[in-house]
Amino acid sequence: MPLLEIKSLNKTFGGLAALMDLNLTLDKGELVGLIGPNGAGKTTAFNLITGVYQPDSGNIDFHGEKIQGKKPYAICKRGIARTFQNIRLFNELTVLENVEVAFHKDVGYGVLSAIFRTPSFFKGEASIKEQATEILDIFGLKMKVDERSGSLPYGEQRRLEIARAMATKPQLLILDEPAAGMNPLETAELMKLIRWIRERFNLTILLIEHDMSLVMGVCERIYVLDFGRVIAQGLPEKIRSDPKVIEAYLGEEAG
Amino acid sequence: MSEFTQQVINGLALGSIYALIALGYTMVYGIIKLINFAHGDVMMVGAYVGYFSITLFGTNLVVALIFSMVVTAILGVAIDYLAYKPLRKSSRIAALITAIGVSLFLEYVFVWLFTPSSRSYTQNVISQKAYHFMANQVTITGKDILILSVTVILMLLLQYTVKKTRVGKAMRAVSLDQEAALLMGINVNRIISFTFAVGSALAAAAGVLIGVYYNSIDPLMGIMPGLKAFVAAVLGGIGSIPGAVAGGYILGILESLVSGYGSSLYRDAVAFGVLILILLIKPTGIFGQDTGEKV
Amino acid sequence: MESFKNSRIKNIILPVVGVAALYMIVQFLISSELLNPYYQIILFLIGINIILAVSLNLINGITGQFSIGHAGFMSVGAYMGAVCTVKLGYPFVVAIIAAFLVAGIMGLFIGVPTLRLRGDYLAIATLGFGEIVRVVLLNIDYVGGAAGIIGIPQLTNWAWLFGSVVITIVVIQNFIRSSHGRACIAIREDELAAELMGVNTTLYKVLAFSIGAAFAGLAGALYAHYFFLIQPTNFNFLKSFDILVMVVLGGMGSTSGCVLAAIFLTIISALLQSFTEVRMILYALVLIIVMIRRPQGLMGNKELSLNLLGKFRRRDKHAAVRDKVTE
């Protein structure tokens, strides 16, 4: 059974059809890319998967279970995490606290325990802090735990966002343009990071990206979207030379 | 039937006033997404300026109206420049809090200067004629006609400005997409100031008309009508000019009917009731569009 | 582990001692009638305002839900408490608890429908709520309508007040400094991202409203049982505005900032009692100037803390590491 299965997904905004009859499957452990010109519907697809939007029709199955229409926090609990095109950290919180928030869904103590400072509170807090510090160590951010996350340099913010997403212990990680704003050196680092976390955490990864070096370098399979429809899918080499894909990116030739 | 007609007529007059004030709210919200909490108090200032124009300078009503509109327009621009412009890049909450501050500032400066007691517009500037219909059950007074005609004229002027002039086009552009408008060479700050000027002028007209109609002005007179006009703007769809007009008249007529047929104690509650209903059912209002958050 | 124990001593024993001392000193001043009644009134107002400001801060500053009808919750608590003692003859404890619970439930009623409203719409909805409560109370004869309830026994003494203030601060601070509090702050920072990281934003927004409302209700009941008489006009928008100014000045997000601002503004208010217009103009200017020049208020989202030598020192509450170096 595929990990993620999208069948005939449709989404319209006002008069604009953002996604039309989208079909997509992801097997466990795959690293798949979603590419296409701007406005093709890629982020809309991500928003539908993570519950930010409700589809007009169609199914999204995760682990065989229907998740379309569920609230985002419920979907996160089921094992899907994401990052954003424009990084969305909790700026006023520290690096550590950002990651600690991601552990909240499994918090081991209730509100009353927090108020009365029971032993389970201290145990729970210690556990959260420990796990958060561990993840930050893995992602090379341990030295910055107490810094205000909004003050980090861009590349580290990206890494923190990914670390935070990983802290929710997902099975499927969705990355929305992770290489946005990065130079070739940083992109190469990112590629290494993505491959590494896939191995380390036994992840399935779906990513949107415009940077072709990253897509071609890291993705095992690619879906191409244009005007809300899948126009091509398959191995990177095949996609690279597909005339429909080239046309979508460069526009139609005159005449 | 005649009772109903009378209430509808009263409602039209009241609605005109709400509509004029609501237009200011909706235009400012449309252009900088700010609920100008102080707008009702700007209306109050307009009423006072009109009052002084008539009593101190002895002008007639038309001159007082125009004079008040001009002075209040300047006040509106000044408020934006001093209090709201520094916060253009800040959160909406910050701007809203500041607007609350400006509102209270205006109210209490005027209380301090002019005492909380009310003053009346002299009656000799207004026609005292009354027209009777339906076997003397329904009355349309000269004041009603005055309010309706002034309102209609101002709205036609506004409509012309927004639809046919360059400034109007620029206003619409800025409210749709500020950055794009900037890139097109539109002086966004000037357009924002212009919007405040127009909105405040309309509020001033409403203030003078209230002074004429209810024959009483006081420094805290802007609170209730301001709140109700805001509800009217939300009802019609905040950001939408036709919405503000529609909302204003609907609320005015509704309030008149409730006050006439029900209890006048609950007259103020009508606005709050409408507000809660709208926010629960369709927060974007009758003509509003929901511009959702872009993720 | 040594330093952990030391900081435990510092964080628990010292404040407890300090708080107990404060309580006893003031109690002595009151019982021996050394404290002039005028100052007593100001002291009690300070206590009530601290509870109001700290509870509003939970909703506005910590969770980022802009609520400007807080006086509505206060009035629900005040009336509930007064009805319990005056009309139903229950003891003070019952009145206090009832006020707390009923106001908290009100917070639930307000929180749930307003969940989907954005910032400014939410603000207006809460303002509308505050006004509706006032209009409804104005029209109910059982609670005296416009005349309100009179003859409320003065059951709020220094012990009750002080205890309530301490409990409010401790409960709310403990909530904030926990995973649940972090969840609320995450909602303030970026609601969508918080939800996508697994935070049930609906639950926490409603929870913040309820807790904040409940404590406002507590303040209301204490107020009613100190000032003998309550009327709907005591709890109008101007009261909500007063509390808002305290939270803004103190720093949305800082409990100690709210405490300081509540103390400071209550005193100013008392000094300017005969000059209401001046006071209002001043408050309005404070609000405008703070928002333009220093929107984070006095304290931003930092908290005040004592070091072992008893000196007041600003401390970044997240710098637990630096703490160990202070001796």
C-alpha cells in the first residue's frame, strides 16, 4: 500500500481552478519532487495534503486512511510535517522553544499539572527539553539553543524549520521550496541534508522546488504540474527531456 | 401602514447619516486595512466646526457644511500622518490600539475644552417646513429632505470621483494591491492621505446633519453613531463602498422599525445584535470578498 | 545538580519569604490603622487591577487574541458574586468560586464563536460582547437594572485580596512557563505554523479566553465586595480600555510588566481623580506614544527577577544558562 495516495483531487478558488483531477502516489521511503511553473498549483496541493484547505472533491489517503478535510493539527499527529516557502518560525521564541513546541502534541502532562507544578510536569518538561536539544544537536544548532530564532541567519533558519518539522516525528516530510534564497554552495549542503535525514529518520519526502540542480540531484521521481494538472511524471532523465515539460516552463513557441 | 412608512422615512434619514460615516470607515479599511476607531469622533469634530461656523461666524448652513468638511478633512489627514503613518509596517493590532487612543484623545480634549454638556444648532438656519401625507399620519420634514438631498449629492460626487477620476482609479489600485500600485508610480502615501480626507469630510457632513436633525451636539456624540456606522460598514462588507451605503440604510431602517414597534431601550442593541450575527454568519458582509491568507 | 538545587532555593524560597513579608507588613499597617483609608482604597484597587491586567495579558499578550471587552468578564463575575451574597445569602467563598467559574464559562462562550475571526474583527466582536453584557445587565430588574446592586457586604479584606493576586500571578505564570504556554505563544507568533506543528489552536485559544475571563471574574467579585455597590456603568468600555492600557504599557507578553504598569497607572489614576479629562487625555497619549515609539511596552516579553542579593535586575527569561554565573 502506498504511503500517500491522492486520487482525483480538485480545488477551485472563486473562478480559478487551482488543481484539476490531481493523481499522485508516494511509496514509503521515496524522495519525490513536485515541479512546475509558478501558479501551477504545487503549494495548493501541499496545503490540501496538510489540511490548510479543504478539497472540492477527491481523496487523500495516508496509510490507507482518508485525511482530506481533517484539521491541520490532526494531520500532523498522523505523521505529516511540512516547511514553508517563506520560512515561518516562531520568531520571538528561542531556537530551543521552537522545537519544543513541536513536541507539544505528545506532551506528557496536562494544564492542571503545569499549574500545580506536579512531578509529572517536571518529568515532562525535562523529557521535552532533552529530545529538543538532541534534535538540535543532530541539525548542528545546539550552540544556538537560547538565541531568538528570528535573529538567526537565513540558512540556519531554514535548518531550524526542518529540525522543528522533524521534531513532530513525521513519516512524511513535505518541503516547500527549501532551497529558496540559497546560493549554490548552500543548496549543495541542503541536498546532502535532505538525503541524510531520509536515511537517518527513515523518511518519505515530497518536495516542491524550482532549483533544478536540487530536483535532478536528489529526487528519485518527479511529478510536473502545469495549470493545475499533472502533465508529466517519471524519472528525472525522462522529465528533463519531455517536450511538454519544456513547453510549460518556456511557454509555447509562436506559430 | 402609515406607521410603517413613517418609520421607514425616519430610517432613511438615520440611514443616510450612518451611510456617510460608514463610507469613511470602509474606505480607510479598504486602503490600509485599519479600523479607524477615531472616525466617529472625527464626525463629532465636524459637528462642532459646523456649530461654530454658524454661531460664531454667522454663516448659513451650506457654507458651514463645506467649511466643516474642509477643516475636518485636514484633521483626518493630520491624524493619519501623526498616528497611523508611523505604524504602516506594524501589526494591525498596534494600529487598532493607536486608533483607540486617538479616539479617546479627541473625545476628552473636546470635553476638556467645551465641557461635556450639549449645545444646539440654532434653528433659524434650517427650513421648518413639514409635508404631511396619508391623512396626516406621515410627516416628511424639511430636515429629512435636507439630509437625504445632501447625502445623495455627496454620494454622487464620491461615485464620480472613485469611478471616473484618476485619483479614484489610484485609490482603487492601492486598495487592491499596494505594492503593485507603488510600482506603477502611484504615490501611495498621498492616495492614503486623500482617502482619509474624503472619509473625514463625509463624516463631517454627517456630523453637521446630526446637529441639524437632532439639534444637539456634545463631545461624546461620536461614540454610538460611530460604532453603529462601523457595524453598517461590516454589514455591507468592509472595504466595499456600495456595501457601506447599503449597510447604512439597512441598519438605519432596522433601528427605526425596532424603536418604533419594539422598545426604544433596545434600539442600541440592534446594532450589536446585527454585528454578532454578521460576524457569526458571514464576517465578510453582504458585498465583501474573503481574501484568504496566502500560505 | 548542586546549582539546580541552589536555583530551586533562589526561585522558590526567596520569593515565598518576600511575599510573606509583604503580606504581613501591610496587614500590620491595616490592622493597626496606620494606613490611611485613602491609601487603603488605592492599595485594593492596585490588587484588583493587577489581576485584571495579568489575566488580559494571557489573552492578548501571550496568545495574541485581541480582546477589548475584558470589563464584560469582570462585570459577570462582579454581578455573580454580588447575587450570591446579597440575594442568595451564600458565604463569600461560594461567591468567589461562582464568579470565577461563571466568568470562565462566559469566556468559553465568547471564545468558541470568535475563533475564526481575524485580529481586528475579533477585537470588535469582544468590544460588542462587552457592550452587550452591559446593555443586558442594564435591562434586568433582578440585578437592579441601571441602579445596580447595593448593600454588598464588604467581605474583601487584605488576606483575600493578597491571596487572590498571588494565586492569579502564580497560576498564570505557571501556565505560561509550560508546554501549554508555549503552545499559546506559538499561536501568537504564527497560528497556522503552530497548527501544522500539531498544536490544537482552537483548544488553546478558547482555553486562554476562559482562564483570562475567569480571573477577570474573580477581580470583579473582589471589587463588588469592597465597594458595596456595582452598576453596569462601572464596567463599560472605558474600564476595558483602562486594563488595555496597563497591558500595552507593561508589555504584551510580560506578566511582571503588567504588574508594574497596573501599580503605576492605578496610582496615577488616583492622583488625577479630580481631573478625569486630563487622565483620559494622558492615558490616550500614553497609548499612542507607546505604540508608536516602543510597542513592546516597558518590559517587552521579558520578566523581572531577583538575584540572591535581592537587587532587581532585568533578566532574559530564556537565559537559564547565564543564571549560574551570577554569584
